[in-house]
Amino acid sequence: MMLVSEVLGKKVLDKNALEVGKVSDMDIDLEKGMINSVIISKGELSLKPQTFIVNINEIQKVGDYILISIAAEEVEETSKTPKKEPTKLSLGKEE
């Protein structure tokens, strides 16, 4: 089990192990118990911080870092495309 507070602020690495940014927020559907997407902030110290949306389907692994299955350039492209169907999370309830 992992708390949302443990995920916020984690560094995000792309499929080439390059740092994309940090998790700044999450889009969660509480009624369905699903995470729809993770919002990544890039350039915290710049005058114009950028945020990108990464679909939950593109997250490969969560540990000390969050690994995504796409390259850094693709993060910007996917954040402009329509949302995909969310992946269900197990919240310990049987349906």
C-alpha cells in the first residue's frame, strides 16, 4: 500500500532514465477507485513552470522514482491528447 503523500514530489524518469520532472498532483476518481492520470511539474525554479499529464497506463513502476514507459519528448505530446480509459486500482474491495 502506498499513500498519495508518498507519491507527491517523487521524481519521474522516462524510459531512457532521463528526469522528466516531479509528481505535483494526481487525477483520481474516488467513486470508481481509479487513478486517471498523474500530473508532472517540470522546471520548478523557472519563471514559467510547465506541467504535463501522464496517463496511468504509461506508468511502469513506482519506487524511489516513478518510471514511465515513454520518452521525455512523448510526455509533452501525450499531455495534449485526449484521456485514455483509466486503469482500475485495487482498494481491497471485491466487486
